[in-house]
Amino acid sequence: MYYLIIQLYKENFIDDMLLALTTAGIENGTVVDGVNMDNYLNQRVPLFTGLIPNVGEDSEYCKIISSIIDSKKKAENFLKVLKEADIDFEKDNIGRIVLLPAEILADGME
């Protein structure tokens, strides 16, 4: 069991991400709106202005997509679907993907 986390910096790719996830067999997930920490600090604590690299180059906002998946193969299939759709997650600086081993302690879903 794994916990898949996608930090999507370019929000215009949200539909592509969700379609690729579904195509790869990843159907139960959560999408959360977020604010990039460097931009947040730049606005809230002006002392950080100029100290944080790349402020203003990316969107101030991001999407966090997460899902519990039963195999690493599904995450690999997701990346394959993106590549087939001509979306290069790393080259285009779209975001970050993290896959963590997970263990469910309680499950309210049937």
C-alpha cells in the first residue's frame, strides 16, 4: 500500500492529471487548494523578500492531489500515461510527485 502525493504547481494541468490518474486506475483521491510556501512567506514576512529564490516565477497557488494506492505499479502507470499524453512532468516543471509506503490503521470506506 502506498500514499501518492502530487504537488501541482501549474494548475492548468489539473484536468490532465486527473484524467491520467483515472486512466492509470487511480480513482479515489483528494484535491486540495494550496499556497506555495515561498510566496506565502514573501507576502506575510517581507524580511524574506529577495532571500527566497524564484519568488514570483511560478504560480502563487498550487493543487495537492493525494490518493491511497495498492501498488507501486499504478503510480508507474500514471507516469506512463502522462508521457503518452506528451506531458513531461519534470522537464516542464509542472510539480513534484512523492510516493510513500503506507499502512492503513482505520478505514471508514466500504
